[in-house]
Amino acid sequence: VIGYVPGTERPDSFIVLTAHYDHLGKMGSRAMFPGASDNASGTALLLNMARYYAVHPQKYSIAFIAFSGEEAGLLGSQYYTGHPVFPLEQIRFLVNLDIMGDATDGITVVNGSVHQEQFDLLSRLNGDGHFLPAVKIRGKAANSDHYPFSEKGVPAFFWYSNGGKGYYHDIWDKAENVSLRNITGVGSLLKEFITALQ
């Protein structure tokens, strides 16, 4: 599912936000894997950002892509990078949002050490704005929908939150176990980052 808000000055330059809306589903007839934090929370943050940018257009176009097939092996994002709606070369930066249920201990940024300049910018913004208690750096990893883009040369981060009860790929990843603590701060930091990238 794709939407975008055209840029006011450079509409052919894109900042892309992504999240996956699928989860593991059922095992047999009784076990259900709800996927509240992974990744209903990331999809909800994506939609929240889309709502914001619909009334606050930026210099660059801001695109929003919700993928299916992430849990089955990044199938949606792999397909998209092979059949892009606009050239991948027009993506100035991509931020993938996955597991945004509880940022009590901040976030981790996959590809932070790959794109050190942008990570340093993100860290400075967080230090100035005190949005999150920590922004942790991590290297390259093939663990979410940012990866097919990275492999095609698109600069990309994958943000995931640190905190909560740690339910992951199990039957307890339910809405009542998702606190959304500090997720407003994640959104505020993301907005600052997007502004700074332009």
C-alpha cells in the first residue's frame, strides 16, 4: 500500500517511511500470533506520520509504503525494489519502522554504522530535543524491509524500539501488552530527522 505527499520544492526527491502490516498468523486452529508490537505498532506510527505530512508538506516528497510478506522473508519489499513506482535513485533516505510498541529505553538504529553521518545527525537531534533516553547504533542486518533497499544502494535505517515485556513472535504480542511508552518521542525525533535531511 503506497501513498505520498508531493514535495513543495523538490518533488522528484523522496524520503520514504516503511512498515510491514503482516504477522505470523495462526499455528493450527488454536494458536494466534496477534503481532501488536510486531508490527501493528510500526504500521500505526507510519499512518500517524502520513496524517501529519498530509497537512505539513515538505520540500521533498514524503512517501509511505506498507508491506506485506515481511515475516515470510521480506517478500513485499523485495518485490517492490524490483518493481519500484518511482526510481530508487530518487530516494534520498528511507526509514523502516518495525516493533514500535515500547521505547522506554529508546530505539536501536540498524545501519547506523553504515550511514554514520546520518546517525550522528540523529544523535545530535535527540540530544538537543531530549526525545528519547537513548539512540543506539547497530550495523548492517537483513532483518526487516529496509534490507532490500540497502542492497540496491538506497540509504536506509531500520528503527526498532527498546523496552516493554519483550513479547516477540509469540501469542502474547497483544494490544494490552503494548504500552506505547515514548513512542510520541520517536515520532517527534523522526519529524526532526526528516526536516534535517532536506
